[in-house]
Amino acid sequence: MTSTQTILAATDLSAPSRHAVERAFFLAALAGSELHLIHAIELDTLDSLREMLGGDVSAVRATLENDVRARLDQLAGDQAIRHGVSARPSIVVGNPLAVIATEADALDANLIVLGARGESFLRHALLGATAARLLRKSAQRPVLVVKQAPHEAYRSILIAVDFSPVSLQAIRMARQLAPDADLVLLHAFELPYEGKLTFAGVDEQVIRQYVAKEGEVRRKQLHELAAAAGLTPMEYSGRVSHGDPAQQIVAMEQEVDADLIVVGKHGSHIAEELLLGSVTKHVLAESQCDVLVMCDPREAPEQLP
């Protein structure tokens, strides 16, 4: 990334979410990017405890906010010393999902960094509607979900491509995040009605030939996509795999020892959009390494229900 770009890292101050903060510092130091560190605090929930707290919760609110600010400042300071780059920490009152999206828009952030697990709002971020809502709110911005403690720059990046416009964006973003990493471009495919051909009496040899021919077509498309992204043949490895894309991506992660998977989120109809996309959900849930979700802004819904 260029020095003019901005990273927004969100933390709930839990131990797992610190991995995300550290990765954000790592990336900011590598590219000279501006880094903002945000913690969302929902102080309004204290109003429900007003009776138990004696009616006046202002002192409790102040104590909690001061404690959070001290912890956030210490976290930012420790990482600044370690990585040689500073961050701008801030505390924002409100729903965490809404706060992240709003702050990302206000900063025009080029990347949002989140932890995969946490004590509160990120605890279930990889399951169901929470992840879908966050990614839909941040539809025009890449979201990096950090799962592992960052010990070094990304070394091996697996980029899942489907030849949609977001695939080109995914390759370029991966190069920006880790210019020296090994890139593996994977296209996994299943053919229309493939599972019904045998049932319909089509000879298995014919089906294999059908699959092989289609595989060659897609391999050519893969190399054309890489060239369009500015990659030379020496700068990437291309893989075309026949099978369920979600399963193939997770299997390939282990094969190439990837420490980052890049996937594109887009949907051809509203049901797929609401469910985040079965491939993206599976990769987020089953992969071991960090996951960067690239979203196609052309298909982003205008507002949340």
C-alpha cells in the first residue's frame, strides 16, 4: 500500500484481538500507511442497570471509559515502540458494527482489520448474520480477519479467483499487502448439472473429458487474469482444481502452507448476498490462517434492513 493510504484496526481489547492490532501495525510499518485504532464502547447499556447502581450511572460510565482509554493507549504505545510506527487511538460510543463502518467511511479507510475472536462483538463474527452485516456495511472496503499471531510479513498468499471483477482487485490488494510473498492463484470449479450427468446415463469417460476440457479453458483464463493484474509468469503459481470451491480452498491452504487467504465476496442474487456467500463463510470458519475478504462494491446493498 502507498503511504497515503489508511488502515483502520478495531479491537475489543481482548487477548485474541491483539493479534489483529499487531498485524495492523505490521502492515502500516511496511507500507508507511496511516493507522487508526478504534474501540467501540456501548455505555448506553448501563442505563438498564440504573436501579441497581443507585440511579446515577455517570460515575460508573466515567470509570469504565477511563479504564478503556488507558488500556487502549497502552496497547497503541506498546505496538508503536515495537514496530516503529504510531497509531491514532480513539474510543467511540455506539454499536460496534455501526461504529466500525461509520469510522471507515469517515477516514476513507483502504483496509479494515479485525480479530477473528474476542470477548464481545467479534466473538461470533465468523458465524451467521454478524459477519454478513459487518461485511455488507463495509462493502466497498477490504476486511482482513486475523486469526494468527503475526511474527513476520505474509510469506504465502492463496488467492481464490472466479474471474469476476473482484478477482482482479484481490490480486492487486494481495500484492500491495505483501509485495514479496509467494502468490498462488486458485480457481476451483464445478460444472453445471455435473452431478446429474451420471444419473442421466452419461458415460463417465465422457464426463471426465468434459471436465478436462473445461479445466484447460479455465487455466487459460487464470493466466490471462494474472497478466491483467500485472503479474509475470515468475511471480505466481496457478492452480485449477475440480471440486467444491469452498473445500478446495481450505485444502489448498494446507498444501501451499498459506498464511493468508484472499477471497472475493459477491452475490448474483439477494439470498447469496444475505448469507455472505457460502464459499466465503466456509473459508472464514474452516481456515487456519488469516482471511482477507474483498467485496465487490457494484453489488453492495444501499442499506441494511
